[in-house]
Amino acid sequence: MWSTRMMSQAPQQTLKPPLSAYIRTKNEERLIERVVIAALKVAREVVIIDSGSTDKTVALATAAGARVIKHDWLGNGAQKRLGEAAATHDWLLDLDADEVITDDLADEIKSLFKDGEPAFKIYRTPMAMAPPISAPWIGFGGVTRHKLYNRLVVRAPDHKAWDQFDIPDRVSVGQLNSPIIHYAFTGADHLMDKINRNSTTRAREAPLKSELSLIVRIFFGLPFYFGKRYFLNGLIRGGVYGFAFALMSGLGRWLRDVKMYERVRKARIAARK
């Protein structure tokens, strides 16, 4: 058994699964120390791919025990692939610089390896949003990602905007129950800045939709986008701030349509010249 072999080898590091965590950073001093320390509860190493931080990110990450690699920004998915390639182990934990592993999740991941290789090669991982003015929203309002996976089976997409991989055919996916806590923003102004940047990137990099479909989305999409987050994703349970967050999230999705419409119209005008 993996646990019996590892325990007989003495160093504390070998008590952890053969797992590498990787994190993309740029000016993430707000939480990077906490993120690295939490990740090292379960990962044998944390690899930072830093794209030019000018704050204390690198120093804090290094002091917390991470290995830092500096590389220019290649795009969301492409930057993740740098982390995958730099990792020592094939089993990977994909983290953002504002995502904190809970003790329960660390224990759950360790248990997957107690008898050797985990039963699955990819694991769904619940994400719990931590709003800046209340406790984390456990069980509602978050998303599900595939944060724990084996790089021999799947890799992050080599893409500037998209960083979530598709599940390969005939590959079964396991389920983790304990969430990663996502401290995504410090307030409404911070969130709207992120939403604006992300909507610009995705409108620029995504395949163009037809002008007619974009017009329909611009006129009628915002209530749908809000309703999906508020009702289907459970943000109705988040009180006043849950309503506000659902509205801001829906607005971000709507802004992507508006910005893509601008892209379509500009292309049409340029083609006429």
C-alpha cells in the first residue's frame, strides 16, 4: 500500500501524495502566502508561474515554500501548461492565487492515495465563493471545476482566453466533496474591474457569433444571465449581497455579448473600406 510504504520512509514530505500544485501569479501578494501554505498541506510541491510581479508576490511565495518560475504571460490556458510542464509529479492540483485549500479537502485528497493510485484520473472539485462581507457561500453560488487531475490523461488547453480542459472521451470523472474557498474579490469595485477585463478577453478570443444572435442577446440576455446565477446557482440564498453578486456576474456575461457585437460591427465596417 502507498501509505504503508510512505510511512516507513520517515520524512514528513513523503507522507503527502505524489502531487504537485501549480499557481499562475502576477501581483498577488494579497493572498499568495496563505494559498501556498494551504496547498502544501497536501501537495509535495507548489510551483509558481509568475509573469512579472512588481509587488511582494515572489518573495512571499518563496518564503512560504513555493518554487517560483518567471515567464512572460502567454495566455490563460498556455500559462497553465507551463505549470503542468514544470511540475515534478504527474498528479496536479490547479489553483489560482486566490484559492485556498481547506483542511477537509486536503484530508480528502490524501485519502484518495492511501491505497495507491486514485480510482479516477480527473476529479470534480466544488468551489465556494468567499464574499468580502460574509462567510463563504458553502453549497451554493459557486462553480464546479476539475482541479485535481493526472497530466498524462489531460492537459490545459493551449489558449489565450480559455483555461478549462474538456473531459476526454471514455474517461470517468470522480467527485470531491470538500470545497476550495475562492477569495475572488475584495469588493464591488474589484469585482467589476475583473469582470470588465475578462469580458474583453473572452469577446476578443472566442469564435464570433452571428450579428443577429448577438442583437437578441443584448436585448434579452441580461435577465436570463442574472436569473441563472441567482436562482439556478442558488445565490438567492446569499441575501442582499447574493443578489448584487448575481447581477454583477450577469452583467459580465452580457458585456461579453456587447463587446463581441462591437467586434462584429467593426469587422464589417473595415470590410467595406
